[in-house]
Amino acid sequence: MGLLALLRKLRASSEQELRILLLGLDNAGKTTLLKQLANEDITHITPTQGFNIKSVQSTGFKLNVWDIGGQRKIRPYWRNYFENTDVLIYVIDSSDRRRFDETAEELSELLNEDKLEGVPLLVFANKQDLLGAAAPSELALGLALQTIKNRGWQIQACCACTGEGVQDGMNWICQTIKKK
């Protein structure tokens, strides 16, 4: 089932627009994930120097996904995109263990932002196909996700290159938005 089919299932009868913010450290796989969601070619991905936006139209439904670059020099600008965010997707390179502390710190700062208060969080534990990738349960502990009480959250194993696990994450988003 593709993203459009999921969106149609979500709100076939009423017009709704969602703003999804896609964040994470550089090289986590955010742009690959975005292109996978849009059913675009992923063979030539370059580091995002600013941001990418993909909008998907469906009958009475519009999904706007904002992919913001994750380089250290760009991260201070993330806060310019927080306004009116409906869902936060945070992408982690599960195989880059040397950056787990850095990614945990960045996520913690995001979760403390007033403009993101109560916004549902989907963590994609990306690159599960790589040798030595941390399991989602290990990442959840390192990110202290179990301490989150002010929002719905989910961690989802995935491989943005193959699309494995991506639809499961999007299903969670759809179910979470329906409950609002």
C-alpha cells in the first residue's frame, strides 16, 4: 500500500493538511526517506544544504513534508520550521554508534521546544540493513524515549533505501492523527 492510499484511508471525506517536520543528524537518511515516501528515484542523493519540501495531494488531503539539513551549522535554523508542525519525524543512522550521544542530545533539545510541545514523534531507526546497526529497543533506551509523557511516540526500524519499515511508520502517523 502506497503513501497516497494510506492518506486516502486517513481522511477520504474531509479536507485536511498536515505539516510533517523531518529532522535528524546529517547522513541519517532523511532525504532518502523523503524520496522513498514520494516514490522518487533514490540512486543520486546529495547532502541537503538547506531544506527539501515534498507535498503529496490526495482527495481532500495534503501532506507537506519538510526535510531540513542536519549538518551542525544548519541545526540552529531548525527552530524556524517548528511553527504549526503536526508530526515530528526524527531519523537516526542506527549504524553510526559514535554519534548516538549527539543525536540523543539533539532530540532532547527538540522535545523541549515550546513550539513542538505535544507534537507526536516518530523515530525512524534507519539503516537497519547495515552490519552492527543498533536495534530500535537499544536506541529507545539511549534516547530515553520511555520518559516521554507529553506526546505520542513510536520508534520504527527501517531501511530508507529499500523502503522496509517505512510504511509501518507512516501507518502509525495515520493512526495517531486520526485519534486527535
